[in-house]
Amino acid sequence: DTGVSQNPRHKITKRGQNVTFRCDPISEHNRLYWYRQTLGQGPEFLTYFQNEAQLEKSRLLSDRFSAERPKGSFSTLEIQRTEQGDSAMYLCASSTRYEQYFGPGTRLTVT
Amino acid sequence: QQQVKQSPQSLIVQKGGISIINCAYENTAFDYFPWYQQFPGKGPALLIAIRPDVSEKKEGRFTISFNKSAKQFSLHIMDSQPGDSATYFCAASVGGGGYQKVTFGTGTKLQVIP
């Protein structure tokens, strides 16, 4: 399978804990995006990487969120001190230019 | 600020019928309009996309109609099938900084009944 992959697919954590998600983009794609999707809503942009450089962050990305893309390959999204409001589907997408291809997402539940 | 408005929120169509989903946008800088299909528990999948210099694009049973002056675009699914039952998102994006920043609509849940 040469699509975008994300791990884990599901994560249940207690409030206050830290969590980290991983995204492996399509190999030839130099652009990588993170989105958050809550129930009944469309995905909302969080951040964008071109190669290893993080070029834009949404206001939705509070100080508790950090994303990295070392060596311009896979990316990680970490949430520190999780809150119940962080419960959502976290989606990763990659592209070469216009068409963004999404992974299956990581469903986060904060209890 | 919701920049892409989508309707209806839900839609029930009989098998073989035409499903129509409408979207409107505000930002005239948008230069790419994709539609995504999402099944429960899955990520959105790119279905079809259009640029604003084209009024219509057809791929198989899926057609996008685009009205630049009205700032509206729509997805038509011809001969709708039960397998088309999913949530559909319209989106619009603007290039800048070398990438497309995508704004999604709120989604339309389509149910195709046999």
C-alpha cells in the first residue's frame, strides 16, 4: 500500500497525559499537512510542512501541540497535557502540489 | 469564519437517482475546488476537483458544476448507488507559500436507498 499511513489508529488517554501520533506520507510527496476533524464537521487545518520545514501553523494549534518532520519524511504530532476538548480525529495528508491525499486518521479519545 | 457553506446537511436518494450537493464560497482568491468522499472511520478521499476557469468537469458518474460569478459550485452524482452512501465534503483552497491551504465545508451525509 503506497498511501498515507497513520499510527496508531485509535488512542484513548486520560486527561493530562501526553500523546504522540505518527504520519508516513506518500514517499514522493514533499508537502505534509495535519488536520483535526470533530464529529459532524469537516477537517480543519492545523499545520503544514514542506520537506522538514514547518511553514504554517493554525491558531487552532495551541502551545500544547507540537509537530515535527525530521529529514522531511515521516511526521509526528504531539499533544501535551491533553484535555477533553482535544478528542477528535487527527488526519494527515500529503501532496506534491494541489491534490492532497489523506491517511485514515488517528481517533483520539481523552477521558 | 466559515468560508465554505455546504448544503444540504443530509440527503436521501433512491438508487439510480441523482444526488446534488451545493456549496458556496466567499473568498475570491480560492483557486482550486476539490470534493472529498469520506466513509465512517476512514480519512477523506479525493473524488474530483475543478479550477475556476472551467465551468464543468465530469469524471464517470461524478460532475462538478462551477459558477464563478455566483461563487457557487455543486457536485452531481448520477445513477446513485448504495455504495455511494458516505459523507461528502466540498472544499476550496488558495495557493500561497507553495502549498494549497484547504478550507472544508461542513459535509453532506448521503444515503442511497435500494
